[in-house]
Amino acid sequence: ARLADACRRHGRNLLVPFGCINPKLPDWEEDLRRCHEVHKMPGIRLHPNYHGYKLNDPAFARLLSVAAGRGLLVQMALSMEDPRTQFPLMQVPPVDPTPLADLLPKFPKLRLLLLNAGYWGGAVTPHISRIKEAGNVYFDIAMNERVGGLARLIDETSSTRVVFGSHYPFFYFESALLKVRSAGLPHDQELAITEGNAISLLNGRS
């Protein structure tokens, strides 16, 4: 409620509230209902690694089913902080997205946006080619690293399934802008990534 109020008072026509749902808490369905029906949020956000569940947990599948039934966009942060910068006794590793390869085909109406999906844990990087092939999963570019990373992500998915993301204020906003400008994309692709794809997702289109 505070989030929705703050976005309305300080960021009208700019900030869009997404309620954070934890499917391991009691009565999370009511939290989701309020996000959708009371606060008119277009979607929800998930933090599996901070909330302590894996993507093969039945509660996660149940949440995807309910969200898809309501037509809500689901944002899931795979990482909030690079593990290389975390104190050794307080590690929060990135979410392992591997179970999505089997889950996504079960929810064809689901729209899932993976946030901070660029860092995959070094040598233990899961194989995600099947996830990228799913037509209802989208990727932001905030943690997309390496030279040519944006063009490579578009080639592996589609220019209609990549959205601009900066992870500001944790990262410099200008860094994300530079990724787009240095990619040398055609104008229509650049426009789609910087605004068009996000507008479509917020409006319930994919």
C-alpha cells in the first residue's frame, strides 16, 4: 500500500508499482489479490533467493498459475548483487533458473520478465538455451555483460523479448544507456528495447 501510494504521489506517469509476493508466506494469495484488484498493479515481483525457495518448489508453480490466470506480468530478480562483492558469511547466490525450462510450457498465458539475468554464477552457470527458446519469457539488460552482449541476447531470443533495465541505483544508469548505444541496433529495434517492449508488457500484450 505504501509503495502504490508513493508511486501515485511522487511518480505519476513515471513510476509503476509492482508488489513483492512471497509464495512461502501464509495467505500470499490475498497479497496478490490486493496488488491486482485494490492497487491496480500490472504485475508482481519475486525474489526467490532472498525469500528462500527454489524454482522447483510447488508453491512457485502455484504462484505462476494464479498470476497467469489474472493476466499479471511476473518479474523475477535472478540476482540483486554480484556474489563477488558479497561478504563470505552473508552470501545470497543468484537464482538457478533451470527449472523454468520445464515450467514455462505449462503456462502459455504467463508473461515472465527475468531481471538481472546476465550473471549466472561463473563455472556453475546453468544451461539456459531451452529457457531462452520459450516464447513467454523476457529479459532485461541490466546485468548483460561482455562486449556485444546485447546483440548476442537479441540473436538468442528476439528483439521483441528484450527490455531496457539499469538496476539503478545499484548500477550507474549511464552504463545501461551505453550498452544500447554501442550495440549499433537498427532504429526500430532500439526503440522496441528502450520503450516499446516494456509498454506492451505493461499493457498486457506480448
